[in-house]
Amino acid sequence: MLFLFVGWGIYFVYCLIRFRQRTGHNATYNPAKGKIAKAVEVGVIVAEAFLLIGLSMPAWASWKHDFPHAEKAITVHAIGEQFAWNFHHPGRDGIFGRTAVKFVNNTGNSLGLDPEDMNGKDDIVTLNELHLPTGKSVIVNISSKDVIHSFGINVLRVKQDAVPGMVVPIHFEIAETAKPGQYDISCAQLCGLGHYRMKGTLYLDTPEQYAQWISQKESELQGVSQ
């Protein structure tokens, strides 16, 4: 693409100079004819098609589908609903608890965690609050409880639709040099009258802050279970 940009740029400047208006030269309104010009134009089209279809698209697809190893990444479920984001962390055991529609309620179990599943006892569920540490790979499994939403974290250049009936996994890297702080999580898809207020907060933590947050949530869960 750089080669094409430079080549066409040089040709553009050449045409501006070569065919500029000047005394003794009259404009020609008939289209130019020539086999060489046509051959060059066809060759450029073929070359650009090869760069796009043969190289760029396969390389992009390969990179997008090359997910990090689950044991080396932080995996989170992001579930959209009108008009909020639910986030589900697996806890220290790294295993998500079983969920089912029949367990969903509005009194503390918005995601339908099975109360009998031991793997879900340490799971952390938050509303409009996502904590992630710097210097880590992240996998987010995105879904929706009702209509189409769009999970967007602009500061991390992340955006993906949440489609009812589907779980769409995405992955991204958070650099160690990323600045800790609070950033917006938005819905980038018109999802109803309350779309304007469907937003959450990303707490970008240092590894120490993230570990402290996990410990705090574990203490809260132990208090509830007691």
C-alpha cells in the first residue's frame, strides 16, 4: 500500500506539472486511447485486489482469530441488557459457574447463576463495573439478554456487537504502560429509549489494585454466604 501511495502520488504531481495550463498549449477534450495505459490500469487493479484479498484480509482474519491461551489471559463475560452491562468474573478458580434462565431474577441473580453449582460460589458479578489489570491479555465473551447492543471501550479501541442468542468472543491486550484510571464503557448500538444511559465504567487497575479488588469481592461473597 505504501508503494501504491508513493507511486500514485508521484504520477499525480507529474500530471499537474506536465499538463498545466500554459501559452501555446490547447486543451484536448477527447479521451486518451492507448493499449499500454489500459494494460497498466488493469495491472494496478489486479495488484490492489491481490494485496487486499490475498494478503490483507487473510492476515487480519488470522490475527483476529489467534486468541491468547485462556490460562494466560483474563476471561470475562459481558452481558448486555436494556439498559446496563453485566460483567461476570470466574473468581480465583478461573471456572465460571453454571447459569440457567430459570435462575434469573431481579433480586441479586441477574445472570441466573445456579446456586447449587460450587464452581460459581466465588464468581464475581458486577453491574456497569469492569475491572481489568494493565499488562494482561483479555478475553471477553459478549452476549445479550434482549436486543442487539454493542460493547464499546473507545480508549482500548474495542467494539463488538452483542447479539441475542449468540456468544461472541473478542480479545485484546492491555499494555503495561497503560494509564490506570476510570474509562467509559458504552453501547454503540441504538437499543431502545434508554440507550443514552446504557454506559458502564472500566476501572483500569495496576496488578496490585486488581488483586486487592478481587480480595475485596471475595470477602463480600464470604460475608453474604455466612
